[in-house]
Amino acid sequence: MNAMTMDGKARDETAARRYLALHFPFLPFDRLRIARPDLWAARPDGAPAAMAEPVRGALRLAALDADALELGLVPGMTLADARAREPDLAVFDADPHADQDWLERLCDGCARYTPIAALDPPAGLMLDITGCAHLWGGEAGLAQEAAGRLERHGMDVRHALASTPEAAHALVRFPIGSAPNEDSALRRLPVEALRLEEESAVALRRAGLRTVGDLAARPAATLAARFGEGAVDALHRLLGLGKRPLAPRRPRPAIRIERRFAEPMGSTPHALAVLSDMIAQAGERLAERGQGGRRFEAVFFRSDGLAFPLRVETSMPVRDAPAILRLIEEKIDGLSDPLDPGFGFDMLRLTVPRAEPMAPTQLALEGGEARREEGTAALIDRLSIRAGRMQVQRLHPRDSHIPEQAQLALPAMDNPAPAPWPRQEASGDPPMRPLHLFDPPQPIDVMAEVPDGPPHRFRWRRALHDVIRYEGPERIAPQWWTAKDGALDGEGTGHTRDYYRVEDARGRRYWIFRHGLYGTEAAHPGWYLHGLFA
């Protein structure tokens, strides 16, 4: 699309939404002055202030107050150079985490104006005030109230109103004075308002493109070919031609649906039919949010005051009403006490306390991969409902060289982020690790020619096994980095293990190890059988 058409089409879709940007140019100093008045009062009166942090072995200025900026100091300057220019400079330790916590507290306080309040780094907040301004006499009244309240608490704040978050962000950080309308104000902004990398902004200025209006007057294809797609995307978002939703600090409330009945409902199948309609309604709300439910809670309220709560979980986000209802029916069938309506149910409540993003999926050709994944997830859900959440587990890899700690058994319902399993090269050799692992390892009696030599015979479960072949040892050291300071070798970390892959006279293969180094870690090291090969 030619960027020259932006004049007449600006923000057709987003014109109904309004955003208020709040910017705190001296947030670290405001936070220090309010939260730590003792430290702030200790500085000389009228002395400029700066925040310093170590960068590559040198202290550099991270933030400056208004007085320091007027003296020509800039962020990134070394503290030594700043001291040489201004000996009376008051320096405090930069604390980005405290600044972030302070900004989050300010964001929580803005919930009185709108439920959609988000962080707008650096040192800013973005409020979606759509539908809220009339409560304060209009947009200007709401902005004045929010800014005035923060100023009364000691914050230095600037504010700007716009139709997109990007436009509000740019206008509050690059004030340009009065303008006939928002479009004119945006086109007067410098190219730095696009939040591009410094190299891109310098390249734009060298090309004679100094303002947003200069870029908007050029064809988008030309800008993309010379300065990259990022510049065009940033320009489109600033002018309202591209949308990027806010991420509110406070999450959306859980979906909750209730049905009350004038007369108690004495039939459980009828109540389940009503619940099916409620689940379908919850699925529509989840679809509007682009989410799927992972936990569903249904409560059946009887007219005598008793309540029967039911909760089901899924291994993947879902919003298919029949599938969710089948899980609830499985839960009801597995109850030790049946769901008795008694004198009837007078209210049903459905809640979706846990929801996750659920992107639209495209089925593979002839219904393959996507259907198999859905079928596996549905099977896990039904088995977990019948047998119990902790009874259906799956193994997940862990970064540990200790064999029994290299994987972790978690409920299959949890479905954590996938992690790659270590792969063994297909060399044709026997596997290095057994298929079955004993946890804990089982003690065995071993006979060897020398104490620290390979096993020649061992007894396990009252049966004697003659070793005809062996491989090893494979030495696995303990976790020495977990030992406390001053601990001797082996104290608090376990002993060294020497593993052997052995084969007995009947062709069965075992994985056994000697626990401890002979003479140094243990006088008589024990032997254990840790796994069985196929």
C-alpha cells in the first residue's frame, strides 16, 4: 500500500478507542524521594543528582535529574567524567528492580480509571480509557485527574491522549506543542518517535527523512526496500494502520456463568443439558479472547443449601463443549456418592479459572497430525479423570548427569514447556543407558578379582549371575558444587559411581555400579543394580 494514502485512511478501525499515556521522566528520583526521604535529604541542597551503575567494570550514569541534564550531563557517561564536570554531583546507586516495582504500583493505582492499564517502558503507563472518560467529565477531565493525583503524591508526570498506544507513547515523549489535530501532531514528530534502533534513525536522517510526515509521504515499498520492514511496521502502528493489543497488568477476570431457576430442577440429566449450554456460552467467550480453557469448575446448588462442586482439567487448551461435558460426565460417574438432586437444583455455576492462548489450528491433509494430537490429549484427559491426576504421568528431561535425576515424572495434565531429549547417534552400537531404571537402585552382592576391578559374579534377588562380558567402567562424579564450604570429599554430595554394562551367561544385560572409590571414599564400597537392558 502506498503510504501517501495514509492521510485519508488513518485509524478507521481504531478511531473508537482512546488511550492515555503517562510518562515519568524522572521516575528513579521520584521513587527515591518518596520511598527513601532520608537518602534524598542527605544530598547537598540544590545539588544535581544522578543514578550510577557498573557497566563493564566502570561506573556509568544510568539516569539524571533535570538539574544534571541542564549541566550537559548525559546517560552513559562515566562517573569520573561527570565528577570532573560537576564535583557537587550527588550520586545514588541505580536500582532497576525497585524502579520496576514502583512503576507496577503506580499501574495498579490507575485501575481506578480503567480496568485496562499496562506498563509502557521505559518509565511509562498506558491506559485504555475507552468507555471510561464520561465518568470524569471527558478525556481532558480524566487526564487531569490522573496526572494531578500522581503529582500530589510527588511524581513528575506528563500525559498525552491518542487513538493508538503507539501514538500516545510518541506524543508524551516528544511534545511538539499545539496542533490542529492528532494526524498533524504525529507527522511533526521526529523519526526517533518510531522507536527504531539508533542506526536506523541515523540512516533515515542522513536520507533527509527527519519527521514522521517525511516517511508517510514515501511509498511503503521503497521504505521497506531501503530501511527494512521494521521501519514500515513502526510507521503503520504509529499512524493507526496496524494494531498491537495491550497487555494489561491485571489479567482479565475469569469467565463465570450462572443460571438460576424459578423452580428447582429435579433431574440430573436436565441439569447437565443446561450445563452444556453454559459450556457452549463459555466457549464463545473464550473464542472472543483467543483462549482455551484448561480448568473448568461446575457447582450444582441444591435448594436445601448443599452444593456439589466438580472440577475437571485438560492437558491442552480446549473450548469444545461436547468434549468438556464428556469429562464432567466421567467425573460424575466416578464419584463415590452419586450426584443426588434431592429437592432439586436451583442454581448452576460454571467458572473457567484457568485459560491459555489458543491459536486457530489448520488440520493436516487427510486429517493426520492435528487429529492425532487431539486424540492423545483427549485420552490423557479421560484417563486422568478416571484414575486420578497423579496416576497418569509423563517423563520430562532435566539437565542433570545423575541417571535417576535426568528425568522427572510429572502429571500429564500439567503439559509444561517441551524440552528436547538428548539423542544418541545411530551408530549400531548397543544403547548406553537401560530402558528400565530402578529408583532407588537395588543392592547386590558382587565378587571381583580386585576390590576396584570389574564384577565377575553377582547375586540379585537370590539368583546367582555369572558375568561373561562387561563394558566399563563409566565414572559419574557426584555433584561436588553442592557441597558446603569446608566439607571433605564426598561429604554432603554422595560418592563417585563406576558403572558397568554386564551380560550374564543367559544373555541378559544389566547396568550395575560400584558406589564409592575404594580406599578414599569408602573402605568397602557397595554394589547396586540400577537398570535392565532390553
